[in-house]
Amino acid sequence: MKKSLLLISAIILGLNLNAQENTSGTVVYEQVMKLDIKLDGDAAQFAHMMPKERKSNKVLYFNAEATLFENGKSAEDEDVSMHSGGANVMIKMEEPENKVFTDLSNNKQIEQREFMTRVFLIEGEVANQWKITGNQKMILDFPCQEAVMEKDSTKMIAWFTPAIPISAGPSNYGGLPGLVLAVESEDGKQTTLATSVDFSPLADDILQKPKKGKKVTRDEFDKVVEEKMKEMGGEQGEGRQMMIRIHR
């Protein structure tokens, strides 16, 4: 019995030591957004040729005090041109320069969001309305637990690992007892999955707060988005941050 207790204590101690070491590094995520592009008039003939999804890389830098989430190196704009008969259509998919800085010590966030060519700085607290389900799985050899949250009738699913004791994740998904390695929102219309984790120390100038944009509250930003989308006859989904321009 004494040997068993010693073994269990050694395992727990080893897990705690690993968690303490995993407090600085870089996570690369692949974000996949499902697309449903509607065309009318002469352009409707191109509907079957429209891209069905958009993939991009994101990166999260973290240490024990703060994190910064931003576009990865491959997050570039993409042009798709199509021609048939007398109709021409060009789709320009633009990756906005969005960033999320999280002050872990004070549970505060500064989010830089680009919307309709305008840039905003949104300050607020980290949302913490998750419910941990008890479901578990492995991601990149890290043991992860499932948490769910509903916001404006939209269900979000996150998988976090206590092995990396950083209460943050991609975009503004955080507030959990471990780093978020995967997120699914809008019934799978957008997924974000970690593809690599590197615990190398960060350069001193990496974790910088975003400063570009007009300072607004979350409610003020949501109102701007809602009014503009109504004007355009569209809808703004949770986490949808890519701009699609269609030229005929």
C-alpha cells in the first residue's frame, strides 16, 4: 500500500512539474470556415464553382502573464476569378488584421477587430460562462477536457488542456483552467484546431497590446455590426471575421 501511495504521489508531482514548465510558448492553429456564397442574376451560373470553405493559420503567443492571438504567416488574401459567356465574377476573400491580447493577471482583454474597412479596439473582461462536461480526448498528445457555452442561441464547444496552465485560447475563447486547443462554433461552420505547440521562450517584444483602432465597448461594436449587416441584408455569425467581396 505504501509503495502504491508513493507511486501515485510521484505521478501527481510529475504532472505538476510539467504544468509549471509549460507556461511560455507558441501555438499554431488551423481555422476552417464553411462558406455559403449566394449569387443571383447572371452570376448564378457560377454558384457550383464557389469555394466551400476557407482555411487559414492563426498563432497564439503565451506566457504566465499574457497572451496574443493573431494571423499566422499564411493568412493572406485570396482572389478567385471566373468567366463564362458575358458574365465575369471575381471573389476577393480578405483576412482582416484581427488581434486579441489577454492580460491573464487582471482577466482583461483588448481585441482589435476590422469590420468594413474600419478598425476597432474593444476592451472587456474574459468571458467565463463555460460548463465542463466531463468528456475527454487527446489533442497533440495533450489530455483535453470538453467545455460548452451558449451565447445568443449559438453553442460553442472548446477542448482545453490543464497540462498547459494558461487560461486562454484562440480568439477570445478563454476563462478555462487550461489552454484551449480546439473550438467549434455555429454547429461546425467554423472550427479552430491546434496543429503544433512549441514551448520555446518568447522574444521580449512579442506580447504587445494592440493599439490600432477606435476604442469602443463590446455593446457598441456589436451595434455597429448589427446595423451594417441589416443595411446589407445579411447576418453576422459568431466568429466570422473574413470579408468576401464579389465584383461582376
